[in-house]
Amino acid sequence: MLRLVVFSSLLVCAFAGLNSILQKVPIPDGKIVGGHDVSIEEFPYQISMQLNGRHRCGGSIYNERIIISAAHCVHGLSDDDVEKLSIVAGITKLSQTNGQRSFVEKYIIHESYKTLNNDFDVALLVLKTPFKYNDKVRPVKLDRRLAAKGTEVIVTGWGTTTEGGSIPDHLQEVVVEIIPNEECKNAYKILLTSRMLCAGVEKGGKDACQGDSGGPLVNTAHELLGIVSWGFGCAQEKKPGVYASVPAVWSWIESTAAKN
């Protein structure tokens, strides 16, 4: 997840009374903390977004040519960067060379995306070459329903396994629980919106972190419920991970994908 947001002097002045909050605003980054190794066959919709061949963010396969990820993963990329941006599917380890790789033709960021707090943090990436489905490469379904408090959900990715650590080679998963937004606001105050959802564990120790950004948060039926977005640090007590809420943006995903 990106866990640092850079503010212009104008915005800082406008929110001067919120300095204690803004100084801690996260940047897009993310990793799995407190998880364990899993195989891509268990999560065949998981992809690695790579810039110049290096893992940058996660994402989910929507169909053969479209990937769902976080807006902050691609926001600000130059045309030259996009030429070097690729999606790798069908791998359990980043070091594998037998996956499917397709370069990105273009990306589409939600028109209401705000860098201030990563509101509407969703983007679609359109591939130059479609993926071929097999037991390691499959699309994910979208969950249109908000999950109840305490619902177990799963987040996966190749993000760092400790805050500020290095990324693992092997795909990780961790099980966390849905935390209602009214409770999550205790940690994130006005930064949290209805286009976000929170998940974690009460005492910390399990979370997404740097490198997991854009990756999937799914329910036990493997329907996409959230997109890894931001948080204060990684796996801290009473600081759950924040995700773009798919039930809040699924119509945008489907209508935008249909046009591309």
C-alpha cells in the first residue's frame, strides 16, 4: 500500500487544524504481514504489476485483457513508464519465468480519485495481449455486498513481510477480519470515506504492507471485496489496513471495462 501522501502547501494550509492526522497519512504501498506461503492455483486471479521487470504492485484479473488495481499504483506514470509496465500472471514466485506476461496498453483511473486520501482508489489496466486462462490464470468475480463486522477475508500479495522490510519471492496470504467504518474512523478520522473499507485484527500483527498495493482482498468465496490501498504503518495495533471498497465502485469497474 502507498503509505505516504505528499501534500501541496495549499492543502496543508487548508487543513492546518488537522496536522496531527496529515503528518501520518499513508503512501500507496503494501505487504503481507503475519501470513504464510500459498500457491497461485489457490488465487489464480492474483497478478504482479511490474515496472522494468520489477514488482511494483498487485492486482486482480477481471477478464483476459483487463486488470483491476489501485489508482495510486499508476497515478503519475509517464508515457515512457507505461511502455515499460507489464502484468505477470500465473506465478507463485516472482523469480519464476514460466508465467504469462503482457504489457500494458493503457490505464484508466477513476475520475473521482483523490491523492489527498486515496479516495476512489481504483484503476483498470488494459493489456496489449490477452491472457489465456488455465488453472493458474483465472478472472475474479466482484462482490457487490458490504461484509458484516468480523467477517473473515483474505488478502494476498508479494508485499514486504515486515514494515520497511524486503519483499518475499513467494506469494503470501493472510486472513483478517472486516472492521466497520464507524469503528475504523477511530484510527483514521476524516480520511476514511464510504468508498473505503477496513480489515485487520484487533491486536495487529496481520496486514497488507509495501508491495501489496492494488492487490485483492477477497471473501471466502474468492469474490473481490477490496483493493489494497493504504494504512498507517503495517500490522500495527488498532491501525487496520484500508482498502478501496469494491461494493462502492463495482458499477464503475463494469461499465468502464465494457468500454475497453
